[in-house]
Amino acid sequence: MKGLLIISALGLLAMLAEIFKVKKIILPLTLLGIIGALIANYFEWNTTMSISYFDNMIVFDRPALAFSGIILCTAFFWFIMANDYFHEDTNVADHYSLVLFALVGALMLTAFKNMTTLFLGVEIMSIPLYVLAASKKGDIKSNEAGFKYLIMGSFASAVLLFGIALIYGATGSFDIAAISNYLAANEGNIPKFFHVGVIFMLIAFCFKVSAAPFHFWAPDVYEGSPTLITALMSTVVKTAAFAAIFKLFMLAFALSSPVWSSILAMIIALSLIISNFTAATQTSVKRMLAYSSISHAAFMLMVVLANVRNNSSLDALIYYSLAYCGGSIIAFATLHVISSNGGDESFTAFNGLSKRSPLLAFFMALAMLSLAGIPVTAGFFGKYFVFTNMIGTPYKWLLIMAVLTSGVGVYYYMKVIIAMYFKSADNETAVEIKMPIKFTIIIAGIVTLLIGIVPGMIAQLFKF
Amino acid sequence: MINGISINMYLMLSTILFIIGAVGVMARRNTIILFMCIELMLNAVNLLMVAFSTLHNDSNGQVFVFFIMAVAAAEVAVGLAILSMIYRNIKSIDTDLLTKLKN
């Protein structure tokens, strides 16, 4: 909770910095604040099992603290990397505070215990992102991305709210625990519109995490937004949304799983097929990464599905999101470096990168291997944990489909590596990498390798 | 029963309003009307929330409606700002012209 308060205060301070003309100190202040929030998180992790606030609306228990830890770490490195983005125009302070407020929403989503805080978390996270997606004012592509994101996001929110209203109508409460108790007490006597409400909430969250068939906005929004904002969307926002889905379906709707689990299985199957086969045909790396994020969303939804059976797959989700955040940050940072060095976002821009910048090429290759799930990288063990969780469930066909479509995935990730190492570049000029971006890429790369080498240790840390 | 009207009537009315809004978002091309349709969807939810709140004799639902209203206002404020930015760039607010990002 202290972390949440610190980030909110930072957001307000960043807005004030514009008035008092002390823009220079915003970045150090933000980084210090995030470190402070992480330290506060660490102490809360060690002291008690769970602390509740606001009449049990926000509860920071260990899973919530683990997810907020991942979100804060990712945000820390994102801020170091995003130096460029904040110097593109004059309203630096506004952009800082928007990102910080989105972070507040993400932290709230990890810790909600009430539909009110769930809804507010989703909106606090989304509304700043609509603005950030459209933040290249003169670029119509960016405007269009922001507008599409806004329309789809508000549509999803309306669906989410309709679901919440129906569930409230059946149970008479917004509290997660009360809803779960209601389900346990009235088994076989639950009104139909309760189930409709659950399915509406599932659909709304599939919109938010861009799972097929509700994914169509994602590639456009990812392509149009400034690359660094796309990096934020595909790491922090995804992790927070999955923390929310997991908690919602684990704690509130676990007992009505016969209703939603087969629908969820269909959504996962569609996401796996559509995303992997469409990604293989893309010419733009940014769009490829957007489709790949849909397939990773499917993997993370599989954890939610597997959890119905054993209720102990949280560590797999945390490990997967950590691995995915690491890989994504490197991929988008590399893309950003290349496009700001005169290249575009296509596969051909990566041609001969190993000669232009061996360091960048090495870490990009590492990220691609991790996202594809090749052994000794974090991504492999992420997928491995998901599969071990899925084995006992009745959805074995889904497991087979996931393995097969991962094979297609290897093809399009390899396309990047082949372009970097085996094709010759049009221009041989060395790529210039700014110090902060280099730092972020190296740290993220080391994390990706390290948690791939000692996966058991990380997974053990998050066993609850 | 709320004031002699059964809860199913409220449920039906707000479902119809919600569907009108949802169809509008998918079918209409004028962006201002898109925003109106989203507002319609949110207000259908508000109506349902208030009806259930009265049914359960529980004020939580009505407090939630205030949150929805505040958030809807924030969303429309951001939306109209983006819209005016689009208008400045392409001198139109028709969604058919927003095709710079290929599908």
C-alpha cells in the first residue's frame, strides 16, 4: 500500500514540477520514488501475510506484492530507457505524471478485493494510456492509435460494468469474498444472469489483454503508438491485467468454473492460432511483436484455466510475466534504437545488425529466443511451467495446440535473428546506442538469462 | 418489485439500451455519435445498478453509479481532446478516413 501511495504522490509532484520549473529533477525523483516503493513493498512482504485498507477494498497480500514488485521493476527500467521519449517535446512533466498515474492503476489492479477498486484500477490505468498512445500530436498515425484504443477501451469498460451490474444484482455485493460465499451457499440456485455477468467480465478482460477474437485493435494501436509507449503497454499493462484476471477468476468465480472454463478454452485456442499464423506473415517487426503479445496472452490465460483444477499455478503466472516483461523490454528497446537511427520498423531494417552493433544484435537475439521459448532462456521455463500446470486438466488438446503453434512462433522470431546475423546491411554505419538504453538492455538481458538458469529458485520464491 | 414494476422489466430495458449502444459503436461512422453510443451503454449500466441497489436495499450500487459517471466524464474529456487533435490534422472526424494503420 505504501508503494501505491508513493507512486500517487510522485504523479502529483511531477505535475507540480512544471509549475515550479524544476523539470530536471523529475527523472531522478521518479527513480528514487520507485526504489522507495520497492523497498516499502519488500518490508510489507516480510512483515505480515496481508494488510487490508478502505474497508477491505484494497488488500496487499503476497501475490499482490509479487505482481506489484514486477510492475515496479519494469517501470523502473522503462523510465531509465524512456529518456528519449520525454525529451521529444516540451510537456515533459505531463508525460511523466500520466505514466505514473497509469502505474497507480496497475498497482491497484494487483491488489483489488472489490469490484469498485477493480473498475477504478482499470480506468486509472487505461485513461492515461489513451493520451500517451496519441501523444505524437502531429502524427495522424499516433492520433488514430489513441482514438482506436479509446473507443475499444471504453467499449470494454462498458461491457465490464454491465457484467459487474449483473453480478451485483444476483449477489447484492461488490466484495470478492462475498460473491464467492454467495456461490458456495446457493449452489444450483444461481440466477442465469449471474453467469451472463461472469461471461461479460471475461469478454471485457479479453478485450483488455487483447485475446482473440477481441484482439483486432491491438496490432493497430501497437503500431501507431510511440514505440516506448508500446513497450509500456505490452509489459506493465499486460502484467497488471493478468494479475486482475487471475485474482478475479481464482477468488470470485472459481465455483462457477463449469460456465466459463470452456469459453476460456475456446478463446485461448483462437488466440494461439490467429496470432501465430498472422504474425508469421507480417513485414513490420512492431506488428509482429503485437501479434506475439497476443499469443503470450493466450499462454497466460492458460494458467488461469489450469488454476481451476489445482489452485496453485500462481507461481507459473508470475514467472511467465517476469520472463515476458524481460524479453519485451529488450525487443522494443532495440526497435526504438533502430528506428531512431534512420531505419524503419520492418524486418529489413534489422539486416546485418550484428555488424553494425554486435551488442544490440546479441541481446535482441537473446530476447527473441526467450520469447520463442528456446531452452536456457527465461521464456522456455515460463512455457514449461505453464505446460506442467496444464497436464492434469481436461484440456490436453489445448496443450498440443500450444506446442504446435509455438513451432510457428519459432519461425517468425528466427526471421529477426536470421536478418541480424546472416543478411548484409544496406548501410554499414555503426548504430549509436544511448547509455541509458544500453544499461536497460544489458540488465534485462542478464535477468532473462539468469532466471532461465535458475528457474527453480525464482519459482520457489513465489510459492504461496 | 420496485414501485410495482418487476425487476425483470428494469433488466430488459437496460439490456435493450445497452445493445442499442453496442450496435451503434460498431455500425456508426461519425465519431461524435460513437461517443454518444458509449455514453448510452454506460447509462444503461447505471440504470441497472440503481435498480438492483433499490431491490437489495443496499446503497453500494448507487455509490458505484457516481464512480461510473465521474469516469465516463474523464473518458469523454480525453476522447474529445484526441478528436480535436485529429480534426486539426486531417480536417475531418469521419472514422472512414482513419485508415493510416493497415488492418
